[in-house]
Amino acid sequence: MDIDDLKRAWQSQNMRIDKLEEQNKQLKERLLDKSLKSNRAKLLSTYRWLLLIGLLMVPFTIVSFSHLELSPIAVWTMVAYFLLMSVANVYVYYLIYDIDMTNHSVCDNLQRVINLQLKRHRIRIGSCILGIVIISIFFYYISQDDPSLVIGGIIGGIVGGLIGLRKEREIKAMISSMKKDLEDALSE
Amino acid sequence: MQLFETILSQYGPMVSKVCYMYGTDEDQRKDLYQECMANVWQGLRSFRGDSKLSTWLYRACINTCITAYRRNAVRATVPLDSAPPIAADDNSRSDDLKEMYRLISQLSPVERALIMMWLDEKSYDEISDVTGMPRNTVASRLRRIKAKLVDLANN
């Protein structure tokens, strides 16, 4: 098959118009009733919720932990953690918002997506490490009467950590592939 | 809404072809088509008319497909027997179509984008506009991709 055959084959394609019309009809309905959203829109919505939850955790932490009579250091460390995570979520939200599939070129879009995925990956790792430290402090205070809580916490941490590590490895592999695509695109 | 309906009716087949190039099964292609159109729907507000509508749509679809392609970790080439169920105008071309998809699926995501636009007779300037690559780079990359395809076809 030579290039001319390829071109003829490409141009001879005849999409099943009847199937497409039915698909388009359903698509229009779903877009109008907002039941269909792009992945970007869903991600923006997720981060809006994460931001709200993070901010709500600040007063919740202060109020609930004062009942437990925890050390002020533990309480304010947790508050600082939730505030830091809220700032991180705002940052990621704007990175996602900045992605425009319709107006950015392919190379530009790839670069932004790589940047977004890399930042999300690093923030997740950082938040997990910080979270482990914070939870350890928390468990130290509440487990003084009941050490079984520590054991439960450690088991939960190990299982969660293993699942998280596997997921992060997949994400790293995806980022590497995207970087390779971009290098490939930008090379002469 | 009127513009979107025009896009669906006139450019739906073009968007479908792009999605067929990046999806490996019918469900994935449908998902890609929906994702492309959802991005187009959202992006219509910012369509300034600086470029042709077909060029703008190509950019939206290729960006959507390349992003989804890596996220779905699709690595395998399209098996011959699962080539997309689209008809050729002429039945004798059906095998050519399958062969075409088999060859193009062995290219990288960006190479597929380049060759697709070339096959659709887009100018080098339009391809450069969509991809963000300099015009000369587009020309030299296309030369290499065509040579690669001929090589793959002969092997």
C-alpha cells in the first residue's frame, strides 16, 4: 500500500450517518440537561468540593477537638494542614481552568496537561506525607487510653499507602509517556 | 446552539474519524466522541473565528483525544479484526481501510494527528496552527511519517 492508496482509503470512508444522528440527538439532550460534562468540567467541580471541604474542616477541627481536650499544638497543626491543602487545591483549580482544549495548540495543551499532572502528583505525595505526620500526632494524643487505635491506624495507613503508591506509579508512567509525546512533537 | 447543531451535522463525521484513530474499541470511541463534543460545547463561547471552524474543531478533537489516549494508557495497536465498523464508499476498499487503520495505529499520538490532517488535505499552515509546530517542522515530520508508513506497509 503506498501513500496514494492510503489517501484514497481515507477519503473513501463513509461514516454511518444514521448511527451518528442518533448519537448526536442523545448528546444534545445530555448537554442541555447538563448530565454530560467534559472531564475538565468534572475535575473543576471536584476541586471546588475539595476546597469547600478543606475550608469547612478548619472550624470543624477547632470545635470538635476542643471537646477532646487535645493539646493546642495538635489542633493548630491540623488547622494549618487543612489551610495548606486548601491553598494547594486553589492552585490546582487554576491550572485546570487554564487548560483550553479548543484554543491552545496541541503542543501547548500537552505541556499544560503534563504540568498539571506533575503538580497534582507532587501535591498528593506531599499531602500524604504531611497527613501521616499530622495523623500520627493526633493518634499519639487520643491513643494514650486505647493503644488499639494506633494499631488500626497503622494497618489502615499501610493498606492505603500501598494502594496509593500503585496508583501514583501508573500516573508517573502516564506523565513520562506524555513527556515523550511532547519531545517527539517538538523535535525536528 | 445553532452553531453547535451545525457542527454536529456537518462536522460530526470528521470528529468521528479522529476518535476512531485514537480509540481501540467502540465504547472508547463513543466516549471520545462525547468528550470531544462536550469540550466543543464549552469552548464555543470562546470561538473567535480567527481560524476556520474545521481547524478549530480539529484542534479541540486532537487535544481531547491525545489527552484521553495517555490517560487510558492505551498502548496496543488496533488489531486487524477490530478495525472500526465504517464502510468504504466502494466495497473493494474495505480491506484498504482496515490496512490503513492498522498502519496509522502504529504511529505515535502526535504523528497520527499530523497524518490525519494531511490525509484530510489540510494545508501545512493549518496543520502548524493546530499543532503549534513550525511549518518547516510539519513538512519534515510529514515526510518522515509517510516514509515510515510505506515501510510499515512493505513489512
